[in-house]
Amino acid sequence: MTKAVFCIAQNVEQTEIIVSDLKTAGFSNNDISVLFPDKTTTKDFAHEKHTKAPEGAAIGGAVGISTGAVLGWLAGIGSLAIPGVGPFIAAGPIMGALSGAAVGAAAGSLSGALIGLGIPEYEAKRYEGKIKGGSALISVHTSTGEAIDQVKKIFERAHAEDISSTEEASVNA
């Protein structure tokens, strides 16, 4: 049985720490998804001299932002517009799911798209508010209880919010 473990990271720096820790723990870039608002018109995700953003310049050019090399490791990073909601940056299996069938079923809401991915409605609505507010949704797709516990510990160590897990809907749309 495949499970998805979710959390909310408050900013890109925290997101990169979590993704780096997941990578170090042996999780595949194809099992990790990240979704956050595209803030290209604000300074939220602007390049800073003390970051590793130059190493991630290839993805920055592809999605219109400069993020660190850690997020560049993720599969399929790119811009995504959800009708009626706005622009987002997505990476990993969530990118295909949100740009495919889930968005069609979402009727113009991010929470509808998240519900389509198997997230319970009450959590999807809470996640939507936080993502729209600038936070990032991180999910890890795994199948063993040991891996689920490991992911939750990584999220907790990084002080992520709203940690939960659920049986996963197919995200290989």
C-alpha cells in the first residue's frame, strides 16, 4: 500500500533543508513533491548572494525564479497555473498530477486538486490557505511503515507544520 506523507514548510529555506535531509536519507527525487506559490513578482524567492542559487540557475530560468540547487534535484520542476487560483511552482509527482486530471476535477480550487491527490478535505483546505500564504507543501510517496516514520521524523526535526499521512491516490497522471 502506497502512502503519502505531507507537511507544510514556512519558506523556501526550510523547504530546501527538508528536501536535502530526505535526499540524504535515501529518498528518490521521484518520490518527493513540492508545491509553492510562484512569487516571481515579489522578493520572497529572490536570489541572495549567500545562497547556492547560482548552482540552481537552470531551474531558475525554467520557472522564472532562482532557487537553490537542492530544489533543482527534484524531478519535473516547473511553473503551473491552476485556473482561478494562480501560478505555482511544482516539482516531483505532484507536478504531473496537478497539471493533469486533478486540476480538471478541481473546479478552480487548489484544495480540490489536493483532494484529487488523496488528501482529506479538511487538510486540503488548511493546506490551500497556507500555500496561498507563501508556504510550501512537501509530500513524500513511500510504501513502508518504517519509511513513513523516517519521513515524519525528518519533518519534525525541521519544525514543519501540519504533518500527516494518507493512503495515496495515483499521482502518475
